Amino acid sequence: MDYLHCSNLLKALGHPIRLRIVQGLMKNECNVNKIMDVLKIPQSTTSQHLGILKNLGIVVSRKEGVKTCYRVVDPKVRCILEVLKD
């Protein structure tokens, strides 16, 4: 087990905004504008949170024209959120 990586995953998920972002991205792929609209947070804040999630490999992005779409790819994170769902 990579304790440092696991600890960093839990730290990332420990922030309420990032937790909400990940929960939303588990349901649907989404772009920054839609995340901003749903969470009512500025673009810069949204991008910072997505950057943290992307650097840890929790989410990946793909370009769709001028938009960047994100989705959750880490299976551990999916399991963690399933446990927290109750």
C-alpha cells in the first residue's frame, strides 16, 4: 500500500467542495462551467480544485472544442464515495 498516496487521496476528498465535485463527476462527465454553476463558485476556485484532483489521478480531462470535460477514473475513490453515500 502506498500510504502517502492514500493519505493524499483522503486529504483531497476531505475538502467539502472537492468531495461535491467528485460526487457529481461520478454520475456524469462535466465541464468547468457546469461545475461552477452548480456549486456557485468562481472559475479560478473550480480550476484549483480540479487541478488537485487531476494531479492525484482522481479525475482525468479531455478537450471538447474549447471546453474541458472531467470524469472520475480512480476506482478507490469510487469505492470510498460509495461507502460515504449512506
